[in-house]
Amino acid sequence: MVEPATDLDRREAPPEVAGPPPAGPRSVGPWLVGGAVSAVLLLLAGRYGYHRDELYFLLCGRHLDWGYVDQGPLVPALARLLDTLAPGNLVLLRTPSALIAGAAVVVVAAIAREFGGGRGAQLFAAFLAAVAGIVLAPGHLLSTTTVDLLVWLVAAWCALRMLRTGDTRWALGVGLALGVGMLNKLLPALLAVGLLAGVAIGGPRRLLRDRWVYAAAGIVAVLAAPYLLWQAAHGFPQLTVASSIADGDSSYSGRLEALQLQLVIISPVAVPIWVAGLVALLRRPAWRAYRAIGWAWLVVFAIVLLAGGKGYYDAPLLLAVTAAGAVVTAEWAGRGAVLARRALLAAGAAVAVAGSAVLLLPTLPADRLPGFVVDVNYDAGETIGWPAFADSLAAVHRGLPPEQRTRAVILTGNYGEAGAVARYGPQRGLPRAYSGHNSMAGFGRPPEDADVVIAVGWARPDQLRGWFTEVTQAGRIDQRVDVDNDENGLPVYVCRGLRRPWSQIWDTEVRHAG
């Protein structure tokens, strides 16, 4: 006969065999915060203009496929659907992102609840998510990053449910989230690696042999198969894009910037909070079951840093760590000098709200946008000036002799510029724009007889002179606002006399990734 465990037995049992704390009480507060975030983003959705990536997604949506050089089919298909329902409606195009951002706030609070956080901790976690750069900035744009945000958070929440309850069927939720995410980008594979490494380091290692975990891996494989097969059939161009990013040829790339982003991507105010959460995940005895999450973020961030990935890749998982920090901070605020501690948190919250409103949301006039905003939020500058960009090209096009104007084409250095011509060019009488950037290279090359080219996107004409016998600067991009973005002030060239056929130079010289 087995004797039941006594209270003494339980007290003497080592902390690591004690179960994790129960989930905190449910709270309606995070839903209100999430709804407020979505509402604000919807109200501001029409401010400024298209982002270069949004213009690219619209072009990709015109060429629906199971994959693209730098992304899966999910966002281009969504862009195609929304633009078909309401052509040119920027608010509708960005509505899914606003709703995703609000949902992300609720999921972060749910993660705090899994850590045992009460209503106050859940509300605090929701607030931290609501002012986070990784939530607000992508929430304003139709972006693959926005989809990634929700995918990673849902997968992390399911993983935590599994770790807390011991019910490994929650692994199926992880697999479903990651599989859907793989139709967006390949980054969820990084999260899968991090979670598996976290379990291997922090336990419980029995999960590595669990049948439901294997079933989850099968779900990921099935859902990701179309995009992976497309990548395989095209020689895995995503690897070339990743290599270009690692070389620093893209926004938010570079190891130093990755380190810096960790200090601002949630909020500078949140740094001590997520640090406290990470320490608690790795050291708090009652949270031993959750150590895999802390290790998962460390592994993911280490991979991003070593591989030279973009510094925000790990940010959704950092939000989960921040949720743990919200629980720790709420406990801290309820002890000792309660009024002083809560006053300190309130002051930090006010600073975070003000900073987010100015730096992350289009609240300031576009024609008077301070330079420091673009310095912090690169994407803000990329949503300003595209109609004026098209006007500058139209002025050069009108200056061509009539016989050249009829056969001229536009060659752009990047997909955003080509997308701007596709969006704003027809009403300005502009010809079609071509580009060798990422998937744009596969959407067609200029006709073989196109020997008059308006070229934009090359700060120096050296490469153009290798393709044409005559390269003349005919103007500059004037976006009519003093904003420091990638296009404002760029030279516009008129190129004549193609040295070799387009078929010979397109794939080998014009095509590029990044």
C-alpha cells in the first residue's frame, strides 16, 4: 500500500518537482486595451501613404504564386483580395494589420496569465504590448512582420499552456501556428529551433520524444510544403536574400543594430522589465517548467546575432519574455513602498505613451516630420512622397522627344519604386516600370527593342553605363517635403543605346536580392 504524501513530504520535495503556479484569473482589461490599439490604428491607417513593401505586395498579388523570392504567398494574396474589394483604399488594406496588433496585445496578456499573473499583471502586460514598437509600427502597415508577430505569440502561448498543464496536445496548436506562419515567411522555423533548443536545455526533455510534438512537426511540414517546394524549385532564393541582409544591405540589419534594437523594439522603458522576466524564467524555482521559453529567446537572439539577421526577428518572443517581466514587476509594485513604486511605473508609462505616439504612429504632419522620427522609425519615411516620386518621373518622361517617349520604359533599383509607378503611373501617362529586385525580376523584363530607359534608384550611374552607351542625368526625385528617405533627391537618368539584349543581362546583371 502506497502512503499518501504528507505536507512534510511536499515541503521537503525539491522545488523542481513542484508544479508551476496556476493560471491567473481571467481579465477583460486586456481586451479593452487591444480594442483601443486596433481603433487607434484604424483611425490613423490613411495617414501619410503606402509603404514600399505594401506597393510590392500589391504587385506580387497581381502575380499570385505559391511563393516569392523573399516571402510566402499569404500577404500578397491578402493584398490582392483587399485591393480587389476596394481598389486604392489604404485603410482597408491596413485593416488586417490593425486587428492583428490588437489581437497581439490580448495574447501577450494571456501569456502573462499563464505565468500566474493576476488581473493587474495581465493589464500591465497588455499595456506594454500596446506601446511596443514591434506591435504599433507593423500594425500601421500591411506587412509580413505583422503576421509573424501574431504567429509567434500564438505559438508561444500554446507552448506555455503545454508546459504549465503538461497536456502535450497543445503542441498541435504550436504546429498549426508555425505552419500557417511558414506560408508567410520562413522565420517561424527559427522559432521552432528556439523552442526545441529551449526544451533541450531547460526541459522537460521528454517533450522531445512526445508523439504530439511529432504530430505538430508533421502539421508544420504539410502546411509549409507548398512554399518550401516553390523555394526548392527556384533554387532557394531566400538564402540569397538572407545573405544580402547579413551583409547589411537592408534596413534594420547588422549585428550592432540588432543589439541596439533589443533596447527599443519593445520600449526603452520596458528594458528592465523584460530583463527581470528573463532572469525569473531562468532562475525562479516556481517557474522551472517555463525555463524553455527563456532559453528559446536566448537561442533565437543568438542565431539572429550570429547570422546577421534583422534585429526585430526575435521581438515577438521577446514580448513573451516581457509578459513574464510584467508579472514580476506587478509583484514588485505591490511590496514595500507601494505608492512610490507605482508612481515610478506611472511615470514610465507616460513616457512610453508619448514616445510611441510621436515615433511609431503617423501623428505628426508629413511635411514637417522631424528627422529624429525617421532616424528611429525608418519605415515612417518610406510611407511619404510616393505620388511626388511618380510626378518627378513623369516630368522626365514628358521631356523626351515624342518618338522616344512612345517606346521608353522605366527601370527602378528596387521593388518599392516599381510599385509606386504601377500605383501612380497610369494617371500620369508613365510607361511600365521594371526592376530586377527580388521577385520583381520574375515579373517580366523590358521588351528587346526598349532602348530608351528612364532609370531611377541608382545613386551612381556606373552600372548603367555598363548596359547603355549613353547615360544622362535628366532630373532628381523631388518629394516636395524635407524627409530623409531612400528616394528623396535621387538622380533620374535617361539611358539610350542598349549595349546587349535584355535577355543577356537581365538574370545575370540586373537581377538582385536584398
